Amino acid sequence: MKKGDLVLVKNTNMSTVLDIIRTAGPVSRAHISRLTGLSRSTCSVLVDEMISEGLVIEMGKQESSGGRKAILLKLNYEGGRAIGIKVMQNHIAAALVDLSGKIIKIQSRDFPKDSDKSDFIEILISVVLLLTAYEKNNTNKNILGIGIGVGGKIDFHTGTLIESSIINLLNVQIGKILEERTGIPVYLENDVNAFAVGEKYFGAGIHYHNLLCVTVGQGIGAGIIVDDNLFRGSHHIAGEFGHIRITDSNSATICTCGKNGCLEAYSSNQAIINYFLVLTGKKISIEEITILAEQGDKSALEVFRKAGTYLGYGISTLINLFDPETIIIGGEGAVYYRYMESEINRVVREDAVYGLAEEVEIQPVLFDDNLWIRGAAALVVREVFRKKT
Ligand SMILES: [Zn+2]
């Protein structure tokens, strides 16, 4: 075998073992060997290397079947810190987290609507400096990276915000500038993708290899994880799920992208508000419609059902395309998901092929801003515990 091939095999084995410790830990070396099919000695060599790198630590002992006590291994979540930043309209929320995603300190800042590139960068840097100073004055652990999630078209590899749906800026090299100014590696990702990575590393997706995170609310998007890796596409826009055409009739609302017939124009907050207006003549907020649904109001329940029909069409398409193990529903729409759920399940049962509806678990996660910040921090954790293939 060539040297390059040997390195590849070792890295593949390393990432397999690391993944077992992350998802099944605490585990013993013998258990890792059984789960991976790798020999005991190979596992031991790999584990020793990970311990020396500070990725894995030994903890306690467990009675094994042979009577000998086995040392258990787990990831070293205290091995460093990460900063996660979520960019919202006129607002930045950031957090210092440990490597298990536990939030240690939150900081947030508003920024004016007319902020230019340098204002925006300065605000990002000020938040990072506050969090790094906090860490220095407390446990003083190494900050291993800054993960940033922002809506729009992002080039992950160059850390460039090409075009944003949230802020009015083009081609900002956020990664490069922030790295130069702070000396900390920066990982920039589309916000829905960051959310999906967060769910994969810390949340409802931890035990899955193929998962989709669908975000519902003001917009509709999807983060796609195939064989443990985020799928970004060739032009940085994979997952623009809200803009798949769902019908050829003219929509009640023109989509934010300017087209008619997009899923987002049929199942987003605005679509639900418009349905309610058409049905009742009342223009009220999505929160008010949700409260009415809670009280059993027939019109409110009907508009959620209608939005659920279209979302069900979209989700069936995703299931037929990707055959995922699970679909996680996030975003602020997760709050009213329960009023769409039975309709979505009905459509998916009809439209998903090969009985996949029975196999794919669709699970909403409660809307929480911290999930999005933690998702951004997961971009760093992914690099620390990365699959080395
Ligand atoms: Zn659209």
C-alpha cells in the first residue's frame, strides 16, 4: 500500500473511532473494537494518539464481562472553547461554549440598518473580544475557533459572505478579516447549514448519518447532511428548499425571490397571515393566529392545515430525493408545527415512495435562538472532531 493510502486508511479509522466515542461514549477500547470491527491493538494505537492530542480523555472504569475492569473513554469537551455567532436582521447574538455545545456566556449587539461593511465587522469583533476577555478572566482555555451563521450565499472555503438575505452587504471576506484581527480561526456557513451541523453535533441529529433540517417561519430552507457531511452544492446554495416550485397556480403572495409558486409563498409566516386575511378579513400576526389555533379557532386551524399541505408536498419531495433517516423541523415555525403536523404526515404518507413515510422520523425542535448560536459554534466543534477523510 502506498504511503498516501496508509494515511487515508489511518485517518478514516481515526474518524470512525472518534465518531463512536462522540455518539456512544463513554466506551471502552474493547467496545470500540467490537463496534468498528478494527483490531484491539489498532484501536488502542488510535485512542492513545487522540489522548495525546487532547481530543479524548480516560474516565473511570467499568466492570467488563471477563471480570477485568475496562477504562472508559469520552471526548474531552473541556479541551477548549468555541464562539458561535448568529447574524440576524440588525442584531448579532453570540456565545462562548464548551465543546459539548454547553453555553457559558452570551453576548449580543444591535447594529443599525444602514451599517456598512466596516461597521458590521467592528461589531462582530467587539462581540468576539468581549467573549475572549471573559474566557481569559475565567477558565482561560484556548478558543479553538469562531463559527458564524448568516443567511445567504456563503463560500465556506474562503469564509466569504457573497450575498446575504439578512444584511445589505456583498462579497465580505468575513473569515479572512476576522482571523487577521483576532488570531482565531473562523468558519463561516449559511445559517440553516450551521443549524443543521448544530443538530448533528449537539441536538436531535446526533445519532444519524443522513438527516435534513428544514427551517420554517419567515423563510423556508433546508440543511442537508449526507453520510455525516454537509452538502453545500457546487455554487454554495444547496438547500434553497423554500424556492422549489410547488404549484403552477398564481400564489396569493409573490415569493421573496420574485417568483410565483414557490413553497415559501405557500407555507411561510406571511403565507399563513395572508390565508387568514382571505378567510376572515382580519389581518393579524402569526403569533395571534397561533394563539387562536391553541384556542381551537376553526379559521386558524384551517390556515395551518393549508400551509401544512404544501409543506407536506415539499417534505415528501425531500424524502424521495434524499431518503434521510430523519427530518428535523426548526425555525420559529416549529412553534406552530403541531397545527400542521397531521396534515404533513397525511401528505407524506401519500407521496413518499416505497413506504418511506413509515421509516423517516419527522421531529420538530423547539424554537430557541440559542440553538442557532450553538449551531454556529458547532462549526468549530466539527473542525476539532472532524472526519479526517
Ligand atoms: Zn421563491
